[in-house]
Amino acid sequence: MQAHVLEGGFDNHAVDSSHAFRAVMTAMARPGQIATLQGALPPAPLSKAAGVVLLTLCDPETPIYLAPSHDSQQLRDWITFHTGAPFVTAEAAIFAVGTWQDLPVSAFAIGTAEYPDRSATLIVECESLSNTGAVLRGPGIKDQTALSLPKTDAFQSNAALFPLGLDFIFTCSDRLAALPRTTRVG
Amino acid sequence: MSDYNFAYLDEQTKRMIRRAILKGLAIPGYQVPFASREMPMPYGWGTGGVQVSAAILTPDDTFKVIDQGADDTTNAVSIRRFFQKTAGVAVTEATTEASVIQTRHRIPEQDLRDDQILVYQVPIPEPLRFLEPSEVETRKMHSLEEYGLMHVKLYEDISQHGDIATAYAYPVKVEGRYVMDPSPIPKFDNPKLEMAGIQLFGAGREQRIYAIPPYTQVVSLDFDDYPFQPTKADHACDLCGAEDSYLDELIVDDAGGRMFMCSDTDYCTSRRKNGHVGAQGVPFKEDAA
Ligand SMILES: [Zn+2]
């Protein structure tokens, strides 16, 4: 294990993660709203925002799938040291991290009729993130908003699965936005 | 503060609750199971709400707790002090100053802003429980959107009482999908469930968390010939004169004298500070507060 694997975590885990969670929660409650996060310095190619999300939500109870874009030994070591989360196939993952191109979206758990919450949350690393592009409507959104989604039809199909479906967090550098299954992508 | 975990709960428990909250927000009105922890207070004191608050509070928050609209009951004071001590939050009794409000049985009269969060203490999260005691069955009913029995029960009210008698915990349908128990708020509060703030619901004993994101459609169940009506006592507040607030009725003397006053004490006090005086009220003085 390289020494820098030990670095880049939260300085004060309880307080840093409380701020980070509020940002993530607000993002999930208000689809399309972009938040800036602080506190983690993960090894490349993981973005700061994606690192903060993993530190805040993941532990030995949450198996993670790393897409080929993010599956390096260095990143595995960092996640293992800071969260203890095991690495699994897409089918078994609670969280997944990767670029849109590299995430096998149709392989993840979408929940069951009686437990729609047993579904994966995908952290999609993006080159840009802005309130332009696809029009979003639905819970959490007053009237409508817009977000630079990597695609539109995949998110339309996902919303059609409601109450089943995947939930997405888009990350770019130190910023993120979320798209739960309830959001209607126009 | 250093003798405690931040906000009392350990980090792994908070992560588990935080993940449940996110799924709750993604599936509005659906009850997410979570592993409720023992809290240093009895279940009747809102341990579900307390655990949700513990998972969302940051040291920058200003926290308010209301119990049936009042900030000064033993329950409300205890929970406020608990987070003041364990999370280092500022506390307030003013709705407009709070960033997080934990509530038992009321929604504040003052409309919440989009930077405010309302956390409900929930005793029985399952709206179908009194129709069907089995959790396996109610879960199946939700999955199949089998809500006919709920309508039958409300309609029986009408045939027996000439009106829908359910006055508290009046069931709602969220975003056209899940029927949800809004906790024992008076049905007067139901229209306020569509709001700008985030609403989170925690049931400790029953181990359920659910949520309503801002601007989510929340419809009280009703019938074409008996539309939902958010009723309240047909009276004005005797202290502040408000005609738009939910009222508590108080017996004030042995002769059976009655008085109506706002159940939301901060709303009433704010109005009195602004010079409003009800039929039995006296002008507000800072010392008298
Ligand atoms: Zn009043």
C-alpha cells in the first residue's frame, strides 16, 4: 500500500460528512441543482465530489462497482482504506462509479416491487456539469430546470420504471447534481 | 461535546440512516426500512424524528422543535437541548430563523422556505395498518397500488357520520403513487404538505423513514361528492385574532369559560409582537412573554 492511500480523507469525519451529506441530500431532493463539495482529495481519476460522496455514504455494508474507467489498484486501495466497502460486479452493487460510457447501466439492481429502495445509486463522472441541456420536471423541481445529462433516452426509460429504477449522482471536479428516478426528462 | 459522537449517533449508523433518507427522497411517500437505534429517550418521544435529525444536522444549523405547535413542552425542550449539546447547533423558537424544524403533530403556520427542512416524529408510519395488521400484506398492497380498502374506510365514515370523521393522520397520495400517513397532524395541515422545504418522516419503533421532496404533489384522499376539507375550529384566536391558524381550545375557569388560541405558539407570539390583539388578548409586552 502506498503512503498516499492514507491521505485525502476527511479531516474531521463526523463534521465534514455532515456537511457533505446535507449537500448530497439537497441535491437528491432538488434534482438538477448543482452543489459544491469539500473535504476529500481522492486519487485520480476519481473526482473530488465523487470521493466526498463515497466517504459520506459508503462502508462495509455498501458494495461498490468500479467501471473500467475508474478501476485502478490505487483507487481500490484508497476506497478500501477510507470506507471498507467491498468491490463487486454491477449486479450486486449498491453504489457504482464511472464514466457514462463505461457504466453497464442495464446491469444494476432497480429494486423490487415491494422494496423499490433496494436499487443502485450510480455516481457518473462527467467532463462538464451545468444547468443547460435536457429539461427536467418532477418532484423537487419548481416548474422546470435543465441539466447537462450525458444522454436523455436512458433517463427517460429509467423514469418509466418508477417506483423502481436507478438514482444518479453526476459529479464533475468538486461539484455534483442528482437525478432520482422520479425526474421526468423532456 | 467531546464526550459524545457528533449528534450522538455513531458514523456507521448515520450513514445507514442517510442512505435511507436518499432512497426516501427518490421514492416519495414510500416507507424505507432502517435499523432503528436505541436513543436516550423513550419511543413516545419521537426517537424516529430524533434519528433523522441526528443524520442531517450540521454544526451550522439552527434547530427548532415543536410539540403540537409549542416549543416549550418537556418533549420539545429535551430534544432541543439534546442536539444543542451533542451537535453544537444553535436553537430557536422562531420558525423563520430555523434551518431544521423537528415536529410532533403540526406543520408551522408560517410557510417554510426552500432552505428549511421539516422532520416529523411518526408513531405509526403505515396508513394501511388499521385495515391490515400484517406488514407482509401491507407491503404487497403498496406494491400493487391496492388502495381500495382505504377508500372504503373513508366512505364508511361518511355513511356513519355524514362526513369524513378522520381528523388527524388523514391519508394522502404522494405524486400519484404511494398512499402515505402524514403523521398525526390535523387535516387542516394537509394542504401545507405541498411546500418549498424538504420533509422527512422518521418512525423509531416501526423502523421506517419516508420523505416528500419540495414541490411534490400531495393529494388528500377524497371523493367527488365529498371533497377533502381542511377544517379547523370556526373561531378566531382569542390572543392574536388570527382567523387562518389552527386553534387549540382551552377551558380557562371553573364556570366552563373557553378560549381559543393558536396551536403554533411562535405564530401567535409573532402576531402579537406585530400588534395584533385577539378578543381576550392584551397588547404584547416583552416582559410578559
Ligand atoms: Zn394566535
